Amino acid sequence: MTKTPNSGRGFKKHDGKLCSMAAELSDRVRQIAKERGVPESEVFERALERGLEELWDDLMLAQYLDGELDREEAIERVGRAKVKRAERELEIVEEDVEWGLNA
């Protein structure tokens, strides 16, 4: 990838299109840091923590719903509310599939 002449905020892909995601993320980080009065590094740290927590929860819930983790262990790892929500969501999907098969 090569830099484009747009203040270093974007990158050129092999097909010439700008990769604006990096620029957009950078802009958001700067704005959050400015509005919160914190360094950009702290914004990145918080974002990483939140993202990892969400990925962890997704993994634990997937393992629970796949039968690889028992319910009590899932509750211990992600909390009762998240387990109940995952169970409701699975039930709704199963009902939709059943409805679709019988329609």
C-alpha cells in the first residue's frame, strides 16, 4: 500500500481506491480524546478493552450455546443477563426457522 497525497490520512489500495477506514478511525479517536480531555492513547486503550470484552463474551456465549460450556460457567464468565439474552435470541431464531419450514 502506498500513501496518497491527502495529508497522510488514507492509503491507496492496489486498485486506486482510498482506504478511508483508517482515516475515519483516526478522526474519531482524535475527536473523542479532545472532547474527553484525555490522550489518544487512552482512547485506544479503552477501545481495545471494550472490544476484547465483547469478543470474549461472544466466545463464551458461543461455547455455551454449542454445549462446550455449562450454563453456570457461562453465567460466571459473562453474567446472567447476557446468558438469558443469548438463550432468548437462540429461541427466537429456532422459532423463525421452524415457522419458515412449516410455512
